[in-house]
Amino acid sequence: MTFDPLPPAPANVVGRGPKVRAAVLAATLAELGETGFAALTVENVARRAGVHKTTVYRRWKDRRNLVTDALTDHVVSNISIPDTGCVASDLSQLARHVVRLQNSPIDQAVTTALHSDAARLPEVAEIRRQFFADRFRRAEPIIGRAVERGELPSDTDPTLTIKALIAPIYLRILVTAEPIDDASADHAAEITLAAARAGVFRRPRC
Amino acid sequence: MTFDPLPPAPANVVGRGPKVRAAVLAATLAELGETGFAALTVENVARRAGVHKTTVYRRWKDRRNLVTDALTDHVVSNISIPDTGCVASDLSQLARHVVRLQNSPIDQAVTTALHSDAARLPEVAEIRRQFFADRFRRAEPIIGRAVERGELPSDTDPTLTIKALIAPIYLRILVTAEPIDDASADHAAEITLAAARAGVFRRPRC
Amino acid sequence: MTFDPLPPAPANVVGRGPKVRAAVLAATLAELGETGFAALTVENVARRAGVHKTTVYRRWKDRRNLVTDALTDHVVSNISIPDTGCVASDLSQLARHVVRLQNSPIDQAVTTALHSDAARLPEVAEIRRQFFADRFRRAEPIIGRAVERGELPSDTDPTLTIKALIAPIYLRILVTAEPIDDASADHAAEITLAAARAGVFRRPRC
Amino acid sequence: MTFDPLPPAPANVVGRGPKVRAAVLAATLAELGETGFAALTVENVARRAGVHKTTVYRRWKDRRNLVTDALTDHVVSNISIPDTGCVASDLSQLARHVVRLQNSPIDQAVTTALHSDAARLPEVAEIRRQFFADRFRRAEPIIGRAVERGELPSDTDPTLTIKALIAPIYLRILVTAEPIDDASADHAAEITLAAARAGVFRRPRC
DNA sequence: CCTTAAACGAGACGGTACGTCATGTCTTGTC
DNA sequence: GACAAGACATGACGTACCGTCTCGTTTAAGG
């Protein structure tokens, strides 16, 4: 969920191209954060990017494509998966990592946008889906190793477990609007660990 | 979070007043569900309610007030608190009740709206806050009775516990967009119960 | 080619309607006169009329309709046909009348517009056609009476004669851009009279 | 008012210069004829000339200069002055020549443009003025010879006479939009001759 | 024949105006 | 007196064209 340093180059590279593209996408995310998707205006984005309205429309068909592109660009599930040799630490570390990814204003804006009216756009919904699918998939080894080490019951479902881990965090972000910190992360890890040890996430469940 | 049949009548009662009011608010919720807050249009609401645009503006200052009022009217925390004599059943029942409250299209629309761009309106944020605060407060006795019965550790924090209970449900609603049913509810209850028994929700924590 | 005092009311009569309509049409003609059809801008017309752009578009589909309507409204062939008992005076009077109709800035603007790029619009071309057809038809009696009085050869074609009468005037207006006055009118009348007496306009000709 | 085969070369002669210049000016006149000055776009001209927009702007400062240059290039008063020894024939021949100059689409386009919104450009107005001034000047000998031969009154003003000659033709072109042919030309000549013989064009008049 | 400078193709850009749509205010007539 | 109807100012939408400005790439001399 941070800048992708690799050259994705979905647009042309001539002239001021790349600079304009970056400026407009950054402005879009900033506006998304400040005013939200519903109130986001192409003209404000353009002004903020120091660019003319028609320049935005030259590269993006409409407001929706602009937002979609801005989110796509910044939603990169580069989450790092801990491997401490102890499932309790692993879950805690993972949860803390998720929490930290919400600390920059830009990533807050992205998360908020992904769960706002923008999510009615099929492309945005798909971005969100892939983001979480990727996150669940990458976190699987944590549970796999824990099972191998005998820390968790065999048949413990990795995805169910990770969902349980992030659920309290997203409840605070999206529902109760409480701040999140390492303590919140550890709390979520404890809940998950207790449930996992009790066999709540064993496969037959869905 | 269901239709309130009682006459709240915060507006005038003369003429076609109440009928118009109800029709417009119902139309507002329907539009909220279909198009979302960002794309909600006073003209569409008016058309749907079989009423003229100016009639809407006569009663509500603007689009924001209309939405706020529609949500206020329908967000009524009339959740029923189970008392089965067993905390496992109580949590399961409560979770199932929460799930069922999402079954009507209108309540889905309300929940979606409460967590969409509309939540940037202070009034809507306040509605959401009060709704959940009320829900947590009313559910406290479940935990209290469980502690008294010795089913859960003393010092188990009711609010923390209930938050843990609803977290997986709201993750499915808001994040993963998965359908929710009684199984989801029971799963959430199991997680919570395991964690609670393990003492994860004891007071010192926050 | 002057204001039509009769209530044409092609638009609704509610609200500021008629006032706005008149203001916009007047502004349109003024802009036509100052900048011409090619450079006429709806936004400038609106500003000049003290009205918002969308108000113009509410009543007229586009720039073309606006211009067409403005011209229609003001092109009223209310030319008065002299009857002095002498064809020489009649032609002179008629020519002078035509010249005088070009004296107001507004009528100059209309004439210019009718012979500018605006005439590529089929509606404007039709307005012009009808205007001149009507003028030729109304002037017929002058020639008819002259023939009856024996002042002109029988079989003198009225339309041919009137065309010859106005040709030098319109040459000055449209081609040589010379000012026109009563002397120009009398000159045109003399040419026409000499030719008519010589039998140049007798029917067999076309 | 036809293609000038001489190398005017107001631009450089190196490279593809002359070919491009000719193609663009031809395309400009074609567009002038089809869409008129008001709707003429540089991009359409460029496309039609098989050239890129920037190539047009490299040679002409703007749309106005392009049109001006295209008209200048093609408005060449190469009218041939008849000398048949008889003023009646001379006038008829001259009129027929004027008519024939309107037969090519390109010359029609030029004439239309000269009397359209383009004429608001001072340069275009000047082109028109010079074109007609030149035509009147070159036609003078016709009248001079007629006077010498005693066919017309002494003091017959050549310019007035020629204006009278072309007036009916331009009325058909610009006002009544009727087709013109040799008959129209002869008719104009007859009118003019009758008036001239009657002394209508004697000098004191203006 | 081969280089070399101009002219050209391509297209992004800031800008003006277009014509559309929704907001929220207002007035007029009608039930 | 509340409502329907709808005009209005405002402001954003998304489009087309203007005229300017790089960049590479021909291409037609001139060495």
C-alpha cells in the first residue's frame, strides 16, 4: 500500500508525462483523504496538482478512472511476513505491521476510500478484493509453520485465522473510529491465538 | 435499525405532512441502498417518493440533512439481549441477532451508508457512534451474568468482549464482502468465547 | 426587421420568463453586431444579458437555436409600400425605406448576420429567403399600378424590377461596404426606372 | 481569383516547403467552402492536407493568418477586359466573365468567405476592397471607349457603371442565392446599358 | 554518397468555450 | 397553507479545439 518504485508505465513516457501523472495521482489521493470520494472534484485535483483540468481528462477518462488508477497505483500488498519461530510473536508482528501500514495519511486515505462509496465502482471493489486475497495468501505460512511446530491444532485454516486477526483492527478503523496502535495489534493477536489454540479455526468450519 | 412505526413527528403534522415525510425518507433509504451516498440525488429521491423536489427542500435544508434524518429515523438500536443462562448461547444468539438485522435490504443500506462517505458528515458519524455505544451498553449484562455464573473470568470487560464478537461479522460485511449467516455468527461467538475464557478481555487491557 | 410588439410567446410566461427571453435575445443581437456569428459566445451573451449560461441553455438548445431565434424575432418584413401615383416617386420612396431600415445598429447586425456564416444554418437561410420573398411580393403593386398608369411597359415583371432596385443598395452594404443614404436610394431608383422604361424587365426575361 | 502558378514563395523554399504550403492552402479553401469560416478548424485543414497540426502552426501564426493567406493567394483579379468595339457587347462579355469566375467550387468558396464572418478580419476586408477596386479600375476603359465612340453620354462614371453592372449578379450570389448564368449576366448588362444611356451614371452623381 | 540542418510527425499541455446535470433558492399558480 | 411546477444562479462535469511547447524522425539539400 505504498509507492511502487518499479516502472509500471501504464502511460506514455514522452514530455512531462510521468511527472504530471505522479502529481495528479498524488493530488487525487490527498483529495480522497481530505474530502472523500463523494466530494472529490477533478478541478480541485487538477488545481492541487498544478495542472489544468483538461490535462487530467487527457489521461483519465473520468473521475472514476482517476480514482481507480490512483488506488491501483498505491495499493501494493507489500506486507512483510514475520517468521520468529513462535506463532504468538508472528501474529503480534503481523498485526503490528498491519497497524503501521495505516499510519501514513496517504494509506489512511486509501483504506478509507477502499471502504467508501468508491467501492461501488467494480474496479475499486476488485482492487480491494485482490488486496485482501493477496494478504491472506501471503500470511498462510505463519499458520502452516505453527501447525508444523505443534503450536496450533492441525487443520487450522490459515485464512480464517488471519481474518480473525485483522477483524478487530478493521473494526476500530472502520466502525468505532478508534485509534490503533501496537496495543490494539497485540490484543487482536491474543484473541486470535486463544481461539486458534481452542481449535476454533479448524478446517471443517467455514 | 428497523422501521420505526411510532409517530416521531419532528415536523409539522398538518396537511399531507407525515405521509410526505415517510415517503421521502423511505425513498432516501432506497436510493442510498441502490446508488450510495455519493450518487444520491435529491431529484431522484423526490421522483421516487412521488413528490416534487421543492417539497423535499421545504422539509430538509439540504441533501445532507435529508440523509442524516433518514438514517436517524431508522437507526434504532432495538437489539434484544438474550438471557439463556449460558454465555455460549447468549453470545451465539446475540451474534445471530446482529446478523439477522442485516438481512433486510433497508438495513443493509443503512449499514453501508453509515460506513460510506456519508460518515464524513458529523451528524452521521454521531449516529453511528451512538448506535454502537448503545449496543455495547445494552449487551453488558450478558458478560456480567457470565462472570457471576463463573463462566468467564472476573474483570472480563463487557465492551471489549462484544467488540470482539462483532468484529468478524463486520469484517465480512465491510471488508471481504462475504455473505453472513448463522454460521458466521456462531463462528464469531466461538472466537470470542475462547478468547474470553483465556482471559484476553480482562479489564487492565484497553 | 424591427421589434414585433405582438405577443409571440414561444416560451412559457411564468416567472421572469419573458424578461429573460427579451434580455437574452437583445444581447444576442448586440453580440452578433459586435463580434459576428463566428465569434459569438453563449457565455458572453449570458453575461451581457445579466443571466447565467445555463439559463440560456434552458430555453435554447444551443448557440445555433439562439441565433436563429434572435433573428426570427427581429426579421419582420414590415416594410411600408408607397403609393404616390408616380412610379419614380414610388421607387425612390421604397429604396429610401430600405435604406432607412439599415440605420439602427440592430438592423445592421441582423442584415450582416443573415449574410454571414450564420446563413449556413438552414433555419437562417430560410428566414432570409422568406424575408426577401415577402418583400418582393409586397412591392409588386408598385409595378402593377405603374403599368396600369402606362408609366411602364406592360409585362414588366415586378420581382425582377424590385431586385434591380435593391441590388445596388445591397452591393454597397455587403460588397463595397460603403455607407448608404437617400442619395444611394435615389440612384438605385433611377437605374431601375431607366431600365424598366427600356423594357428590360418585361416578362419573357428571367 | 484562380490559382496563381507563379512562385509567390513568401515562405522558405527548402525542403518540402512549397508542397506543404500548397496542400494546406488548398485544404483551407476546401474547408472554407464546405464548412465556412466559422466552423473551420485547423485540425481538419491539417488532416485534409495530410499534414500535422503543428506543421500548419509552424507556417501560419493562427487560424486567421491561414485563412487570410489562402484568400490572398487565390484572389487574383486576372479579369480580362473585353474590347469588342461595342459597349453592349463589352458589358455583356464582362458580366459573363464575372459569372464564369464563380463557376469553380474554389472560387465560390472564396467569394463566400470574402463576404462571411471572415470579412471581419481587417486583412480579409482589405483583400476584398483591393479586389473590387482593381476590378473597377481595370474595367474603366470599357466606359472610356464607349464615351469616345459616342455610345454613352460624356461624363459617364466608369466605377458607378461597373458597380451597377455587377450589383444584380452579387444580389443573386449573396442575397437571393439564385444560380447565375450567361442570361443573368446579359440581364445585368441590359439594365446597366439602359441606365447608362439615360445618363444615370453621369459624374456629378456619387 | 553521405551527412546535417530544416522541416515534419506526434502528442502533451494550458486554456476557452461548449453543452449537460445537479444543487439549493425563489416565485407563481393550484388544490 | 401546503404542494406542484419550474425558472434561476451556481458550479462541476466531460468534450472539442486553440495555439504553444517539447521531443524524435524524416528528408532533401550541400559537402
